[in-house]
Amino acid sequence: MNKKLNNVLFFENEKRMNSLIIKIMWILTPMRMIPTIGKIAGVIPGTDTVATTVNTALLILFQTAISIFYKKKPNSTLTKYLIMLIFQFVVVTLSMQRGVEVSLLYLIVPTLTLLFYDRAFTIRITTISYCVMLLTLLYRAITHDTSYYSNMPRIVWIRAYAVGMTVEYTICTVIIISISNSIQATMRLLNKREMEAQKAKLAERAKSLSTQFDQQKIITGFANLVESRDSLTGEHIKRTRAYVNLISQRMKDLGFYTDELTAEMQENITQAAPLHDIGKICVPDHILTKEGPLTQEERTKMKEHTVKGEEIIRENLSYLPADYVDVACKMARNHHERWDGTGYPDGLKEQEIPLCARIMATADVLDALLSRRSYKMPLYLSESLRIMKQGAGKQFDPLCIRALLDCADEIPALQLQNGAIQNSSSDTESDLGELESVE
């Protein structure tokens, strides 16, 4: 096969043609026995039964060998040459029969090579067929009485027939080679276009990966701004991202919100999670790093981080993909909304709250319960899950909690991977009313 056309498309075509022609040969093989059967039945009296039977037996032997070879090495280019040799064998056996004019029959084999879209293969087989045709002509002149065909002397008959058959064969060969050139030119063009399409696809993929890499660097940079002011918040960002990915994947596995939780949406939620608290860079240090509970005025100021977060994302990340920016804004603004409508800043209720924000809220509170704060000790996982289960349908989307409980056994590993301090005590007096202060 031409190296320029050496790709999957042509290999698959070659395998398909090899398989097809082998099947056709086996279908046509019984027809070789028709003359023998006809003689036995008295319908075709002039048939050489022995020769026909021997030829058929040899043909079956050759076909069996090639079929086995093809099964063992379906990708071998040798298969098509062996197949053409079998067809050449059939043509030769026919041409040796007295009274049969088969000069153009030798063109069948070269014509079949056009199916393989390989010009070099066509030229080789065409040359071989021509040589075999001349050798067969010589054999017939030696073994057969030329007077059967004409009254010309043997040498004159050979020369006349050789020239005539060569002219016929050459004209037909030129046509076959021209067709082969045209086919191969078309295949080269298709191959070139395919390669260009693949290169364009790879370039687009590389560009996409580069964009995603740059996007992730920007997100990480913004998250680090928060972490530089409050190390606890920075660690919280890392863990909530892992929890968001875990919860959203489990919801998808359980068949929850499958229309919304597409692969792209899930990726955006996971990538946007680190920005959910970006608004805290606008919160004064004395509030953000205060040890102990916040006053009502301080809590009001802290709540502003949701709206500020949305503003920061829209103003500074507008050049990133619109779908991603939209998800990030919703998660930053609405991750403190509650299922029962008592959350902030918009007081949204149930499915009015964006799904990405509902997932973020679940991950956010889970990490708050499991983490140490200046005003509380970390809760055990079992206690934290009990509290969150009680909040299903009140503070949290019930389906988010069901997904969380379903993947609870995976949470300890995520805590270790993301630097969480393992729980050393349990605050059994905590209830849902304290979750706002936990944050």
C-alpha cells in the first residue's frame, strides 16, 4: 500500500475487500464442478472430468490455505496478493481448455485490484497477468493443434495471437491504470482532508486545554487571595471543591437532575467551587479573622460576601467561557440560600435556588461541621451527617443530602487528601440553628 495512504481508512478497506473476495471465491467454487456433474449426467459430453476434478481440488486447497492465513494475519498485505493468485489460477485453468478464447478474461484479475485503492498493487498484478497470459498462449500453441483455431503455421499463429492479445491487453490496461490513478488521486485528497481535519481537531483540543489551564491558574490565583487573608478559608476552599465533585457525581449516578447535570455542567461546578467565597476578600480583617462568634452587625457585613463575590467574578472573569462564569456567579451569590426560603441574599426557595448553589451549600456546610473553628470543635462525620440529614427539606435540597449520605464512606479519604484535621471530639449539642454561625 502507498505509504502516503497508509492509514486506518485504507487498512479497513483492504481488510473488508479481502474478506469479501474470499467469501465470493467460496460461493463460486462449487460452479467449477458443474462440467463434471454435466458429463456424468450426459448433458456436457466433451468435459475432461479428471482435469476438472483435480483443478477444483487444488482450488479448494489454495482457498483453504488463504482463508487460514487471513484468519491468523488479517492485517497482512500479503493476503490480497494470494487472493489474486487464486483468481489467476482459475483464469489459467480455463484458458487451457480447447476452444476457449480467454484473452480478455485475464483482465478480470487486474480489474479486481481497483477495489483496493492501491495503484502500485494494480500495476504489479497487471504485469503478472500479462506474463501469465503470454505463457498460457505459448503452452496452448505447444500442446494444442493450432489448426483447430486456424490454418496458420504454429510460429505464425503464436506471433499473430501474441500481438493481437498484447494490443487488446495494453488498451484495457491503460484504461485500468487510468482508473486506478483517478481513484488513488481521489483517495489522496480525502486522506489529506482527513489529516487536516485531525490536525485542526488536535489544535482545537490543545487550545481548549491551554484555555482550561489558564482558567485554572486564574481560579487558583483568586482562591489564593482569600487564603492569604484567612488560612482556614483557604483550606475550606480546597475541601469543598472535592466534596462538590463527589456529591455532584453521586447525584448523577443516582439519576438526580440528569437533564441539568451534564458532563460540562459538572465540570463547571467543580471548577467554580473554589470561587464560592471569593467575596470574602472584601470583608474587613477584624471580622474575617475574629476568634469567637460574630456580632449581629458583623454577621450582616459577612453576609455581603455573597453579593460581592458575584460582582468580583462578573467584573474580573468575564473573558472566560460564559457558561462557567454564570455557574461561578450563582454559586458565589446563592450558596447560603436555604431550601425553605429563609436563606440570603435573595431568599430563594427550593428549586428557585440554582442547582449548582444547592450542591455548593451542601458541601459548604459539611466542611464547616467537620472543621475546627475558633468557636467550635470539629464534629465526627456521623454526627455531621445526622445534622445534615435533619436539614433535608429545610436547609438543604433533599436529593443533595441523599447523594451525600450515599457517598459518606468516601469522605474520610477526601479529608486526608485535602489536609483536614481528623475529628477528635463531638459536639452533640449542635443543631441546624447553629449552622450559620458554623460558617
